[in-house]
Amino acid sequence: MNRKLLFISGISLIILAFITAVVLYQQQAGGGQNPALVERPGAPVKGPHDARVTIVEFFDPACGTCADFYPLVQQLIEAYPGKVRVMMRYAPLHTGSDQVVLMLEAAHRQGKYWQALEMLFNNQRRWIVGHTSQPGPARALLNAIALDHAQLDADMTNPEVIGVVQRDMQDLQSLGVRATPEFFVNGKPLPSFGYRQLADLVKETVEKSY
């Protein structure tokens, strides 16, 4: 009986060690991040949906560096036709930006996300004062876009829209995102921040994925 118990215990330890090894391997392959935290179904995506390489960007629309990187990320999508896409997730770290990302998500529900984002990025000086977002002027800018504006305002208080922003906030905290923009490529974070680092990681991931 004791030998049988020892045998069962030994097998259990082997199975446990195998499971642990698999988990560690999966974490290393994904840069140590949980893919379920990095990507969110339904988030705005630019590029082919079947692309094997996904750049996930946590951003704040009030972030000047995010605005600077916007065309650079577009260049990476164009550099690898059909192979790379970008997924945008909210990180409203500036005061007042929580209301601005609600506008963006409400515009997303009408299929006008990218127009709204570009309008805000291109006119940051008109709605940011002292690193603080001013939701009123930001909302006024969106009047120039062909939207159902009554629906937009209603959706900004929609629990589903609010829930999307809350989900992104929870995930960025779990991932340790403390500044924007923060990039992940197929779940792997940049080794250090910079466009060259992002471009190199995208290139490396494309070569491994195709």
C-alpha cells in the first residue's frame, strides 16, 4: 500500500511539473503576459483582421507621444501588407481623459472611431490645457464628423460603453501599464520604449509568423 501511494505521489509530481513547465513556456512565448489581458474582442482594429501579427497599443488621446506614434504605426501596417494590424485600447491616464475615451468608444459604435481619433490627435492643443483634458472642447471637435450626435451623447452614459473603458483600465493595471503609449506585439512587450524597438519587434514577429 505504501509503495502504491509513493508511486501515485510520484506520478502526481511529474504531472504537476509538466503543467508548470507548459505554463512557463506559454508565458515566455508571450513575453510573460496573459494574452487575455493584452487583447480585447471588439476593440478598434486597423489592418486585416486575419493578420497574424497584432500590435496592441494602450493610449491616451491627450498623450502627445501617442499622437506622434499614430502615423508611425500606420507605416508599420503598410510595410507588411496583409500581415500586421493594430488594436487600440484605452489608457486614460490624464485628468479628464476618461470622458474623452467614452466619446471615442461611442463613436466606435457608429463606425467612426478612426475619424474621431484623428480629429482629437490633430487638434490636441484645442482641448488640452496644462496636461489636463477638457472634455467640452474635445466633444465640440467631434461635431465636424458625420455622426448621430444625440446617439453619441447617449452612448457616453451607456453601461456597455462605460464597461469597455473599465475593462481596459483593469487590464492595463494588471499588465503594469503606467505610461502611454504602451505597445505589445503578439502579447510581447517592448524591451524598451522607442519606435526602433517597436519596428524591430514587429519585424521579428512577422518573420516568425509567416
